[in-house]
Amino acid sequence: MFKRSLGLSWLSTRAVLISIMLVASAFVWYATILFTLMDVIGSVGQSSLFTQEAQILLWVIHFSGVIFSALLGSFLSRKIERTKFLTIWITLSVVSSLMLFLLNTSSFLILSLLVLLLGISLGVGMPAGMSYFSNYIPVEKRGRIGGVTLFISGIGIFFFAVLPLTDALFLGALLAVWRLLCLVVFLAFKSPLKTPPTENFSSYKSIALQIPAYLIKLL
């Protein structure tokens, strides 16, 4: 039924499930992290516990972590076996989620390190995740499957947004479980994948540069 509804009669369902889960799980996780950081740090110029200069610095640290770790990840993913690399990436996001309780700290240094870690937890593996999607989903099917991915992402983001969560520790635990679910699906369905990668290969560099556009679509 799933195959027919998406026109995937010949396509490996495992590859599709992994592709959707890798991307949607990361989008939902990061959107929730971003909203949480906005509540704690505030938008630049918005009244908060931090001065405007401190707000700017924290956001610069965070987004620098996303951008530069994405570039680093695009290099490392060529050197490390992909299953191992994606497993490390998802595990890193689980660990960083459990560190969210540090948002309650009054130490600027600790908060800076936390927002950097959260940025790295998204950026370092996102090129590999998007590359997996591009390699195993043929061009003519990407629009439909991409729409399903964004639909699932939207539902997940809405779910986390409406939850009355004020405890950073509990939110972190919930996000850790969310990413663990992604890891379970990935490891359960990763092999064997009968569908070969598509011939239209997308470079890690080009995919890394597309990450900001995908995040803008979600927000």
C-alpha cells in the first residue's frame, strides 16, 4: 500500500523509510531545539536575560557550529563508512538532547558550549543524511517523497510545539527518545538495501549548501 501510494513499485521500501526518517527526524529535532533556544536566548534586541551583544554572540556561535560542522561532515562522511557515520551523528544528537538541562545555567561559557554542541549535532551529519535521500530516491520520485517528508516533519514540529513543556530536562529526554527512534529505524532497515544509488549523484558540498533553504521552509 505504501509503495503503491507513492508510486514506488520497484523502489526499496527500506531505502524510502530510512530516507524519510533521517531527514524528518532531524528537521523536527532541530526546529524544536531552535524554538527552545529562541525562548532562552531571545531574538536579537528582544528583552531577555542577556544583553544584545551576548545574544548576537550566542547565535553566531550556534549557526557557525551548524555551518562549519556541515562542511566538516561532508568531508568526514567520505572517509568513514556511511552506516557508522550516520549512527555516530544520530547518537551525538541524543547526547546533546540530554544536555538541554544546561539551558538553566547562569554561566555564559557553558551556554556557549551548549549552543555550539547543538549546532554541530545538526550540521555534521545533515549532508550525509540528505545525500542518502538523493542517492536512493530517483529524481522523478523525490518531489512526492519529499512532500511526504515535509508533511511528517510538520506534524512532528507541531506536536512538540503544542506540548506544554517548561522543563528543559524533560524536553531533552523527549527529544533524545525521538532521535533514538530514528536510530532504531535506521539500524533495523539499513541492510540489505536492494536498490542501488541513483546515477544522478549529488555532491556533499552541494547538499550542505542546501541545508539553510530546507530549514527556512520548515520555519
